[in-house]
Amino acid sequence: MVTDPQWLCRVLDAAPYIVLGLSGEDGPYAVPLNFAHADGCIYFHSARQGRKLDCLRRDPRVSVTAVATARLVGQGGRACDMGMAYESVCASGTAEILTDGKERGEALRAIILRYGGDPATVSEAEARGVALVRVRLTCVSGKRANMS
């Protein structure tokens, strides 16, 4: 298990997306999302209505998984000698739908910049049309294997 904050941030920086785990009315629910991270929090955007926000309103406790590197090693040999080279982060925390205009703007800007977009191209109406969520991470650890 890796708990070094710099290593964890590096893996989050390199991960193309996260998978958010929620507790749904009918059981577990997991969804891949674009995200940004800063100051021990994960930020993501969502439609203003739907299953994800319904789950968060019912139970704001979530899990987050990010994988930065994943490749098969030992191919073509014995099945038991094969494995996966990977770096990942697993975390849990509490989600909150953002209502403060300044924090919403900062979160949306961070997400847009992370993926190479231009925040200036988003109209106020478009920004108001999405929900923005902050996950305050309470437990974060990482794992790596076969990365030599």
C-alpha cells in the first residue's frame, strides 16, 4: 500500500478518469467520470438530475478509484506467470453538491483545464446547467505492481 501524498497526486494527475462508487436504492452503482483534484478533494460535474445525484442525496458516502497505468505482463507464457502492471489510487469520502457560485466556478474551471479545454468558451447558462460535486477524501491509498 502506498500513502505518499506526492505519489498519490501523481497517479491522480495521470489517470484519465475516475470510477465513482455509490450506494444506490437497488444496490451498488459505479460510474466513470471526468474529474479534477485539489487540496484533498475530487471534483466532478454531472447532469442536474439523474441516478448519480439521487444516490448522493440518499447517501453522500462514496468511493473513488483511479488507474493511471495498466498493462499486461508475461504474455504468451504460463497463465500463472501473467499479471498486470499498474498504479492505482483508491479512496473514500463524502460528496457534496456545490451551491456556492465561486466554488462551482473554480471546480468547473479545474475540470475543463485538466482536459485541455478553454474555460472562457463555457457560457454562464451552460455552467448553470450542470451540477458540480466535491468529494472530500477521508481515506486515500495507492497500489502499484510490476512497474519495473
